[in-house]
Amino acid sequence: MKRVILVVEDNPDVLFNIQITLEANNFKVTTAINGKEAIKILIENQTLPDLIISDIMMPEMDGHEFYQVISNDPKWKEIPLLFLSALATPDDIRFARILGIDDYITKPFKEEVLLEMIGKKLTETQVKGNQSN
């Protein structure tokens, strides 16, 4: 069964490139253009994603606000979330870590780095899930 990844990104070109890359690597991809749309998708879908990749700077609901909402919901808080952002200062990354973000990739990024990070997070989540069973 394909692993499901929710990608939240307001730039249509970046969103398309991520979707194509992930689908070519055997992932099922759901997309949203901002945090508000992503929350709607999480509410409406019966199957939760295995991982979320989110931009930070987006209209309506940015990545930080989106993370605050999902981290306060018992159904969603265990879903690993990676920030993928042009915000690349040490302070930006440190702030995300303080929030509790699982990992942070800066734009521009290499596909290999994204895929490696996804694989790492999915493996960690699977191991953690097996240990709690």
C-alpha cells in the first residue's frame, strides 16, 4: 500500500514538482495551497496522511499556524511534519524546532534530500508505532 503524503504549498510550480517527485517514488500525494485548506482535507479524509510537508509563508493560514492547529488535535499530532521553506536563517530553523517541527528543509532543495528526509521520518514513525504496540 502506498504511503500518503499531504503537501501544503502555495507556489503552484513548487507544489507540482514535489507532487511529481513523490508520485514517481511510489507515494500517494494529497495537496493543499495553504494551512486552512490542509485542515479541511484532514477533516474530510477518513485516512490520515503518513507525513505532512508544509511551506511556512502562505496566505490565509501559514505553516506556523497550521502546525499549532494540528499539534493540538489528538488525531493529527502524531503525524510527522516537515517544514519546507525559503526561511533559512538559524533563527527561523530554531523557532521551528522550538515549536516541535520534526524536520526542516530549506528552499531551494534537492529532490534526493527531500526523499531521504521523508524516508527517515517514515521509518522513525514506523519504529515508534511498533514499539507502542
